[in-house]
Amino acid sequence: MKKILVGAIALVSLLLPLQAFAEAEKPSAEALLLQMEQASQKLSYEISYIRVKKNSIDTLRYRHALEGGQGYSHLLYLSGPPQEVIQRGNEVSYFEPGLDPFTVKSAKIVAPIMPLMKANIQELAHYYDFISMGRAREAGVTCDVIRIAPKDGERYSYLVWVDQLSHLVMRADLLDRNGDLLEQFRAVSYAVNPKVAEMLSKLKTVKLPEVVKLPVQEKANLDWKVSWLPDGFKLISGDRHRLLMTERPVESRMYSDGLFSFSVYVSDIDSYALSGQLVRQGRRTLSNIVKDKKEITVVGDIPPPTARQIAESVTFDNTKGTPNKAVKGN
């Protein structure tokens, strides 16, 4: 009996270091996301997936390859009216029903591709916690499940399934602050194959629409500022323009943290002005207030309380001809 007990203790003492070694070797959640970031940009692959929203389901196919240091991507809607997006380096061409095809200078596709595949994980790590949630199967493969949660609780979070072999995203759930599902992406099938690069290499010679040449605009010296922003949100652009339908003049600023974005619009009160509107449809929130005889509207992928707080933080500098000092959020 004593020999059996001694043998069991010896076996346990051997297994414990091995278990500790295995735990130490398991990549952290951030390391897994960094692998995902690299794989999504460097591999030649194809993913067919669905995007599920409250009242609709879209079916899409996304192909990507890196050839000669230049990225090529093709997004095709598999249901509904014909629609596709082609990226060739820093030029993105859009083909949408009811519109003439056009090309813009940009490094990013504005379309429902799998979330996080073009995100800067190291930058997001300053404002989000990456939490390992174990493993699960998705699209027929074993995945690491990772929660991406904001450190400040002022924005949405993601739950993502990353394939252990290819490191590509197989599923992504967008969650509100209560953990309720707002939007979901789920891969149906995927392939990592050099033949994808061969197919996309044809884009080198395809004649695409000419790049849209926008008129050069002077940097707008707007006489208002956003005094409060969630950490990590930075000013992307700001301008003055007129709304297409009403010709109403409006000033705007766009902000992004690399994962979510929103815009702030300011205009004079007129017959089109609204007040006290707070609407959320899926991931998109619209918050509207009237302040200092101005209408302030915040629209973007942020929770309603955050949008309202941003709108209420807008302040005005009525000193004509005096530029605002550069502060966080301007």
C-alpha cells in the first residue's frame, strides 16, 4: 500500500511541472490576436460568411492575397442585388446598385468584412482588455475564443473565434454593454490556398474606375470643440459641407479608436432641427441635442449613453477669427 502511495505521489509530482509548462507555453490572448492580425494581412485565403443583424442576413465572400508587397482583396455579396468591392493596394473600387462605379484612395475597405482583420492590435491594447475564454468549434475547426472588452466601459465589445491553425477569424459577436448581441459574423467555409493569389493577380491588369478627385479644401477652422471623448478616440477628419437632400450647411468631425468610429455634426437651428432624439438601431446610435442655438448630432458605433455624453460635451468659441487651441478631442 505504501509503495502504491509513493508511486502516485511521484506521478503527480511529474505531471504538475508538465501542466505548468503547458500553461506557460499557451499564447496569451494578445499574442493570439497578433497572430490573427498577421495572418489576415499576409495569407492567401478565401472566406465565405454571413453577417446577421436584427432584421437581415447578408451572405458574403472575401478573398485576400499579398503579391509583391501589395495587398489585393475582393469582397462579393452573394445574395441580394449585385454588389462588390475591389482593393488594389491603396485604391478601393466600389460597385453598388444604383450608383456609378467609383474608386477612392484608401488603405481600408468600407464594407462588412470580418471584424478585427485589419485592426492594429498593439494600439487597441491600450484601451481594450484581451481575455482568453477557452476553446470552441466554429466552421468545423477548433478555435481560441477571445473577448475584447473596453477598459472604460464606454463602448461595445467583441467576442471572437480565431482558428488555431490558420489564425483567421471564424466568428465575431458584437456585444453591447449588457452583453446582448448586436451583430454577428460567422464563417461558413474557408480556404488558405496559393491559388487565391493566382486568381487575385488578375486584378493587376483589370481596368477599374478612375480615382475620384475631390476638390482641395482648406482645413476648416471650426469654432467648436468636443470636450470629452472615451480614451483612444482620435480626430480623423473635419470639414464644412452641405447635406445632399436639404442643402443644409453643417460642420462635422469624425473620430475613431481603430475599432469603432463616430461623427459629430453641428448646424444652426432651422426648420429641419430635431431635439432630444436618442435612437439605436443595431450597432448604430444617433443622439441629438440643441445647445447654444446649435443642433448637435452624434452618429456612430457607440452606446447611446456615450453618444449623449459626447454631444453634451460640445462647447463653442464665439470669438470670430480666433482659432481654437489644440486640445484632446478637437
